[in-house]
Amino acid sequence: MADLLEKRDRKGERCIICNQEKEGLGIKEDNIVYFLRWLNSHTVKYRNPNYPVVCRECFTKYRKQRKSYERKLISYLIIGFLFAGFIIVGSGGKPLSFLFGLIIIAFMYLLSLLSYIPELEIGQNKESRGKSKAKK
Ligand SMILES: [Zn+2]
């Protein structure tokens, strides 16, 4: 009975690294993931929604990509802030330059999302994954 509530269709699990339909660790569904999904559902590229996971084979690769994404995000933001700073200082602190600076930072952030790698759900609410009892 409670099945209906709890049931999250795990069918269509697709690894975000190798893009194959495999079982794996679920990703954390943060705002960016929702946003990207929303974006995806409003563009022509819309496909059947899959449940994004990272499969066992790709885990090491995933960690690397996630790390490089984090580094990228930070350096993009630093560049954005530097540019914004230059513009604001260069314009002598005109109000419009602050707006312009913000736009640049937002743009750099969006740019980093092109290579967005979501976090994994590990350690978060451990949903009943039934059979797989993590014991090493
Ligand atoms: Zn994979």
C-alpha cells in the first residue's frame, strides 16, 4: 500500500558518465539539477526522463570530473569577480557598472554549468535500496 508513496521508479537509471543504462549511485537532486532538467524539458532535446546515477565502473572517473568541475567553477567565479572589480573600479564606481559586474559574474557561473557534475546522494537520506546492503 505504502508502496505508491515510496516507489520511485528506478527503471531507466542512466549513468551520467558513460551514458549507459546501468544501476548505480543516485545523484543529489539539487537546485541546479532541477534547473537543468527544467531547461532540458523546455528545449527540443527533451528525451524521456532518466534517473541519473553513477555506475560502479565510472565512479573513479566521476570523482575526477566532479573535482575538475569544482575547480572550474571556482576559477570561473574568480575571473568573474576580477572582471567585475575592474569594471567597477575603472568606471569610478558608477551604479551601472555594479549591475554590469553582476551580469558578468552570473554569466561566468552559467558558463561553468555547461560542465556541471552533480553531487552524489551518498550519506544523505539513504533511501531503501533494498538488496544492496553496504557492508565491506
Ligand atoms: Zn557508467
